[in-house]
Amino acid sequence: MRVIVIGAGEVGSNIAESLAPEHEVVVIDIDGERVESLTYDLDVLALEGDGTSLGTLKEARVKDADMLIASTDNDETNVVACSTAKTISDAFTIARVKKTSLLETWEGSRGAFGVDFMVSVNLLTARAIVSIAGLPGAQDVDTFAGGAVRMAEFEIVEGSPVADQTVQEADRFESLTFAAILRDGEVTIPRGDTVIVEGDQVVVIGSPESVRAFAGELMPDPDVDEAAEVVIVGGGGIGYQTARLFEERGMRPRLIEHDPDRARQLAEELPKTVVLESDATDLEFLSREHVDEADFVVAALDSDEKNLLVSLLAKRVGADRTVAVVETADYVDLFETVGVDVAVNPREVTAEEITRFTREDRTENVALIEDDRAEVLEIEVDGDSVLADATIEESAAEFPEGVVVGAITRRGELITPRGDTVVEVGDHVVLFVDTDVLDEVSPLL
């Protein structure tokens, strides 16, 4: 497949890197230094130019392209690039946007603007926040097989009940598979005698009930369905979408917005949300509004520095858990190191969604783990797969190290994989795959 990616920023570069091993990728950016850097780093054709220009698109041979992904930081540029491409090409077009108004227009008339698929950064980020908030202690959450299977990543903190236990000792949850341990930047496939230690990132796959039970033992805080108090700081696009999604779950969040006009608008558009007009960095205000009693505080302001400050203040006054939006990917680890419970990077969430969409011809679903160090894939098994009509033990012998079968669903029913479990054609299988062996594993699936 020939894919043209417009924009060589964080999102575009991640998408290009993900697609390059299997596809012919062309990246267009107006920044010459970015283009030059990409040429050295990835096996792609990088062109310097304006992605909205017909001349640049012709130079990129857009007529021969199967897909065009417009992923710059500017909504209008992305939409115009898709429209321009449609004038001379049948390429499937994907546009990344922040503005909810553009998404609403496109949803009202699919195909509007010449865009075949629109990815809303704000909505995706809000969904990630609400999903993470739904599991105590989770750093990342994804669902597979129509919701029958859940994958979650947890950090093992000091005093954790599974710290210093072997995987066999910790494996006391029905329908749960310990898929991987990330330790010191390395991916380890756990065995029964592998000891879990403080600081590990543990990836588990299983039924939603078993993953929730595991989360509950690690951190016996209330989950979002039980939480009484959710506070969102910042009424921009992400804050608004987050409040709206919490409302859809039957909750009544509080939203703190500094701008009086925006606060009035939010109060009209979010009938179940209590909108407070104030500066969230005011300690006296936080105490007066009992933010110390909040189960979750979501920092969704327009700068990383403000979100860090608000998150740390919320923790200081006593909030149970904080989730912060972090625009700069390099700050994610820093935020979590200094005390923010979970940092969510919108660009990473967006890149994952677009990558997920481009893989749909090969996989049913995909989740990227820790900056693409590993992937969790869902596939429907056909007769050519090494999994077909074989036991897990037999098919495992065909795979390289770094692959774990995490869950199987058959006609919608969850089957916990064991060594003697036979996989049938038509089963949906959820696998953890180390990125280092992904190219070797893909043809076997």
C-alpha cells in the first residue's frame, strides 16, 4: 500500500514509523530540517513542501496513493490537504482535527471536506482519560473482542500486594493472563517463576471482571463508577469532552474554568456538570471547594506546566488520583515520576488511533504499549494461521520469544488460554507481541 503522510511532527513521524516496514510511505512537511531528519531515521521518501499544494501532492504521486493521512497540528491544513488530494486521486483520506465543530460537521455528512475518516484529538484523549479513570491504578487500558477482553497496564508501586511474588503466586484471578513485564525499558515475557518487583510495569489481559479484580487488589480505591467526586480543571476541547463522557456514564463532574465567558458556555452545554469559574491554582479555592475529597482530578489546561502544577496541588490537598494531559511526549515519564498518577499525551493517543485504523485489513484491533515497545493485537484466526487447529503449546513452538496468547473468544464467549487449549478457525485471539519480533510473527498469524 502506498501511503502519503502530511506532517512530520510527533504524530506523523510515529505513523510513518509504524507503517514503513510494510508499506511504501511518503512523508511531506514544510520544515526542511524535519524532512532531512526523517530521511535518515526511517525508510520513507520524505519531501519538503506544502501538503495543501497540488504541485507538492503531484510530486508525491498522490494519484498512485491508496491512503493519505493529514496529521499536522493545524486543523484547516489537514482538511484542505484531504480536499486537494480528492481532486486528482481516489486515495482514502484521514484528517486529524482538534475542533469539535469540524468533527460534528463531518459526522453530519460523511465525506464532507473530502475526508473519508476524521480523527478527533480531543475526543480520543477524553476517551483515554475516562477509560483509565475506570480502573484504579491503571496506566493504560484497551478493550478487544467487542468488550469481552480487556488489556491493562499497571505500575507495581511500593507495598503492592504482588511485589516480590512470583507470577504463579500472583496469578490468583480467574481469566487473567500476565502477558508481559516492562522493566528498565526492556520487555520480559513472564514465566511462573518470574518475580514481580517494585517499579515493574505489568501488562495483563483477561475478562473485564478479572482485570478489575486485579486492579482492585493493587489499589483498593473506588473506580469511576463508584466515585462520588470527579473534578476537571480546564474547559477547553479535552476538558469539555471529558465532562461530556463522564455525564454519559451518569456522573455529575465538577469543571473549573478560569474564563467567565467560556464558563457560561460550558454551563449551558453540560447540564449535568457543575461549572465553577475560578483559577484552579488558588489553594484557598481548592480547599473551599473540597477538592481534597475528589476521587479523580483531571488536569486539562492548555499548558503542560499548568497541568503539572494543578495535579501536584490537587495531590497536596488530598485528592486520591490525578490524570494530567501532557502535550510534550518527553514530559510523560517526568510527570509520573514527580507524583502525577497518569499522564496522557494526546499526540500519542491520536497516532495510536490512526495506526489502529490502518491495520484493520490485517488485524481486528491493536493497542500500542509504551511508545511502541510492544503491541497487543486482536486477530480472527483463518485456516492459514499457525494457530488454527493447534494447541497453544504447539503454536507457541512456531513463534519466536516475545509472544503471548492473552485471551481467546469463540462465538462471543471468553476462553482462558492454557497449553492444551485448541484454537479453532473463526476464534478471535488477543496476543501480546514484542515489537522486535512483530515482522517475524505477522506472517504466521
